[in-house]
Amino acid sequence: MVRGRPAFLPDFWLANFSWLVPASWSLAAELTINLPFALFHRWLNNRTLIVVVAVSFIGLAPMTFMQGSIDAGSMGSNWFGGVLRVAFAFPLGVLLYRNRTRLSGWAPVWATWPSMALLLVLLSLPAPAPIVPFRDLAIAAIGLPALLIFAANARPGVATAGIASALGDLSYPIYVLHSALIGITGWLLLGLTGHPLEAATSWQVALVLFAIVAICLLLDQYADRPLRSALSVRQPRTTPSHRQPFSTHSDRQPSLVQKSNKTLD
């Protein structure tokens, strides 16, 4: 709890996110859009989602040009930009997932490492200030969706899958805690060396990054996973007499999204 409220809720006007979890603004946006989706997903067919994506983009484009970039939603002055961003990206992601088989049939199985390289290129494309809004919108509406489709059929090897799994485990704790951890490690560095993090040498910065990654791995392993396991709803076990000798893919019950695809497409 932060000042008597859950820490994941935004506090635009009181603290402007200069507190423990600056990423709470995007967490709040994700929670806000997941609730109506959970309530109404059975009625959200592909056509409806396309309309939502299009309308959201119509609002997102002028906001991006007014802001000078798509980076909006984290402050009280631009909070509505976060609403537009999640209203565009979330239903677009659902559309890509629902139609992944037909969209990614051409994609190669060797796309794992090329996809990672292309992601780095997209996220590091330089642009002069007048071009930044065009670049951001092109990446959000075309580049990243196309990259996701390209990577959909990738079949990583054992080593690559292990690397991807470790990066996935790291992503959420780093996302949530990086600001707090940078502040703590910077404070420790200042106490030990007398220099702020901004004036640190390369090896000191590398040490700070190593410490952040190590802390996040420990938190994932010994805090987040046990807590999620304890909070998860446990499914009743099937008795041996009711078990099938084997189960094929076609025998399995379709997921919630698969059911909605069949009934809504």
C-alpha cells in the first residue's frame, strides 16, 4: 500500500510517479482494459476489435504529434495518451492472436534470432525530432505487429529457448522494480565511492546492472513464483480411473480464446 491505496494504482496529481513503482501507470492501464475484456470478450468479434483499433489509432495519431512522440500516459498532463495506447495495442494483440494461424503461415521456423535482431533495430531507430511521431506510429502500427507475425512460427533450439525463458523471467521484475533498484544501488554507490551514479565509471555501471539483474532473478525465484503459486486456483485432480491413456492435441478442450474464435469469427 502507498498512502493508503494499492501500489499499482496511479497517483498522477500527488506524486507524479516519483515513488516506488513508476511503472504503475501502465499496470493500471492494463488492468483497466483487461476488466471489460473479461466481461465482454464473448461479444467482441474480429470486426468489433478492428473498429476499436481503428478508432483508437485515429485518436493516438494526433496525440503523438502533439506530444512529439508516442511516449505518453505516465503523467497527469498526458494520462489520456496511456488510455489511447492501451486501447489500440490490446485489441490489436487479441486480433493477432486470434488469427495467428492464417497470418503466420508463411513465417519461417528459423526466425528466432532474426526476430531478436529486428526488434533491437526497431527499438533503436534514430530519428530527428520532426520525424519521431511518424517513426513511433509506424513502429507501433506496422513494425511491431509484422515482427510478431514473423516470429510466430519460430522454433528455438534448447539453448535459445532457455535464454528466452530466462529473459522472460527477468522482464517483469525489471519492469516493475528497475527505478527503485537503480535508486537503491545508486545510493549505495554514492556511499561507497562518493560519486553519484551519473558520474560512475563503466565498470561501476556494469556492477550496478549486474546487481539489478541478480536481485530481480532472486525475487522472481523466491518471492514472485511462490506467491503466484499460492494464489493460483488449483484445479481438481483427475482420478486415475477417469484418465485417458494418452491425449492428443485434438482431444484437449479448447481454450477460452479458441472458443471465442470459433463462435465470433
